[in-house]
Amino acid sequence: MKIRVTDIRDEGLHIHSKMDPEWLENVPELNSGEEESGLTSKIDIDIELTKVLREVTVLGDVSFSMVVPCSRCLEPVKLEISIPIRLLLSPSDKVKDDEDVDHETYVGEEVDLDDYLMEQIAMSLPVKVVCDSECKGLCPKCGVNLNEDTCDCEKEWEDPRFAALKNLKI
């Protein structure tokens, strides 16, 4: 999503766009390789750009729906993701190399927001998704979903790395 700085008028520039899920194919956090997970909607980008001198401010949000497996039982979980966007862009020739910069830069007369938006999406994704706070997960021995069924597996587990210590007499 490239925007010419000269296209941003005094009243600002509003952009509302819906991007196809393929737009985020380079975000590894979204591509787990599993067929039952992934984006289920277009990516809705709603941002407002304003300009003061040559500094560009981007405010808005990005939202989409996705399905990911539960971390405990592997059942699909639908998530509605909404990410606030807050960005200050300065021309790269204005920022000195030795300066401590906590905002982004742009080169020339175009601002490319793709990388920044993808980065914000990747950082905002949940690390661990659980279908329910009371999810029991899968049995570690037989693999049955303990939310739906019970199993007769032995519940007491011993770490095989410490099996030799079991026979140790002190």
C-alpha cells in the first residue's frame, strides 16, 4: 500500500480498503501449514493519514477473522482480531543515524505501509489460543479429547529420565 506524500491534503487522507488473505502470505505467524487454520475473512484496513510539514501520522485499525487450533485440544477456534494502528513517519533524510529513533521513516515521496502493517499484525497475534479456560486438552497417552470423552489411561505419570533414581537407596 504505497501512498504519495503529496496526495495527503491539509484535511488528511482517509483509506478504507479490504485486502485479500493472500496479502498476508509472507507473515509466518499466520501460515502454520495446517489446512484447518488461517484467515477466514478479508483484511479490513481503515486508516487516516495526516501530514505536518513532511511528517506523516497514520491512525486507524486493521481487523480480520481467523481460525486457529486450540493449544490444548486442537479443536478449531474462531478469533476476531482488531489491531490499532498508531504510526509516525519521518523522511529518512531528516533523521540522523546517531539519533535514537522510536518511529518509522520513509524514503522519497512515497510511503509504503505494507511492511509496517504486516509487522503490527504479526506482533498482535495471540501466542496461545485456548477454546475455553476450562479446556482439558488431549490425553498424553491415547490422544482422546478429554472435553468430549474419558479414557482409562493411567493418570500417574513418571518422567523416564528419573526412572534410575527410583531404585536408588540412600
